[in-house]
Amino acid sequence: MKKIAIFLIVLTSTLFSCSSSDDSVTINPQSLLGKWYIKGGTENGGPFVNYNNKCATQRDFQEFFNNGTITFNGYAIDCEPTNISSSIWSVSGNILTVSSTNFDPMIYEYVYTVESLTSEELIVVQTVNDPEGTFVNRNTYTRN
């Protein structure tokens, strides 16, 4: 769980962009199910930054399950799994919420706007209000 929190904090604090959202879009939760590999993202409209996988033969990914759980699966430089962390996910319209499980000692909730969802690509946007300013993260995931 600590790794997913750190990953989300790092990703949301380093990968940003500005975009508009259309709250009238409704995401079919079934479209999210399965593995999504972390590709990268942008920070406040800056250049796209690729996500750096530590393992040369395994890529970190998130996997959405039909029972409302999501796992983060990360690999160390030796390609051994370093962490498989679970969270709870839900979708309302085009808003994706990822939060701590009832058994997790760390309480968190991350809210994303689904900007784009195809069978092969997921793009989510998150606005983060930080003491250093407001940041808009635009993160991209792919199926392969």
C-alpha cells in the first residue's frame, strides 16, 4: 500500500497538464477492467515524461477488478515483485475515485477525471492543490 501511495504522490506531483473535462461523459466501469500499464504523463502542459520501470523485463501496472478493487503491481530492478497493493475504485460519470480499503491503516482518496478511454488507452486528469501551488496531472496508461 505504501508503494501505491508513493507512486500516486510521485506521479501526481511530477506528471501534469491542463485540460478541460466534460462531466456529461459517462464511463462504463466494464471498460476499465483488466491491466493498465503505466506509460507516463505531463505536468501543467509540459512535455510528456515516460514512466521509468525499474525492471527490464516486467512493467509496473495497475489492474482493475470487477469486485471494485484495484491493485498496483510494481517490480524491483531484479524483476522481483516489490509490492502488490490493493485499493478500492469506483466510477461516477467520468469521475474515477481510488481510495483505501477498510483494512488499510493509511486513509486516502484520489479523484481523477477520465479524459479519454479507448480499448487500448486510458488518460486520467487530477488536480492537486499543494502548498506550493495547484498542479494538474495528466497520466496515460496502455493495455500493452
